[in-house]
Amino acid sequence: MRATKLVSGIKKKCYKERLMALKLPTLKFRRIRGDMIVVYKLLINMYDDNTVQLDINSDKRTRGHTKKLGVRRCRYDARKYSFSNRLTSICNSFPDEIISAPTVNTFKNRLGRFWAEQEVFYNYKVNITGNRGFNL
């Protein structure tokens, strides 16, 4: 049985060009977006408190939004690359209008607009570091 062509003219394109032609984000972008949605749900206490411990910064002199996450100092890589430490700088880079969203769907829409034209949408080699940008 032959496989039929679903999209013509895409076979010889590289991964990035295929994503751009189909208007699809990279898997890396989708994973980070999903992680940010989980962080938002943890911040608004949608999950049980015993699932993941996020350190909310209690210092009121911080710039940006009121739900800044604190970074734990780590000596070992196992903790350094854990869920909460990996996403802290990205979450802290968001403006207040994203974090203060009243519902999860509103958060998703605002996050999508905030990251709309970022390079990581089509380039899987780019790393998200926070500070409203992406570094290679």
C-alpha cells in the first residue's frame, strides 16, 4: 500500500522550513509553553501544595509582577536542572498582565501574544532565557 502525500512540496525542505510552511511551533516551544501553564496553575493554587514546591519571593521591592519566584542555590546538577529552577527566569521575565490573568485560558492567550514573534517558535536551537528574549 502506498502512502499518500498530505502536503505537497514539503518533502525536500528542512525542519525549520517545514514548520514555517505549516505554521507549527517546535516541540521545544510547545514543551516550554506547557511547563509555563503548569507553573501558572501552581501559582494560583490549582494543584495540591505537595506536588512541586515553588519559592515565591517575599521581597516586595522586586520589579515586574508580584509573583516573582525565588531561585534556590544548588551544588548538584540534579537540582539545578529541576522543574522549578529551570523555569524560574522565564516566569520572572513575564510582565504583570500575563501573570495576573484571571483564568488559565486568559493566561494562555496572553502568553501566546507575548511570545508570538519569538525566534524559538520555529528554531529549536534557540534557548529561552527570560528577559523577554531568547539567546542562541
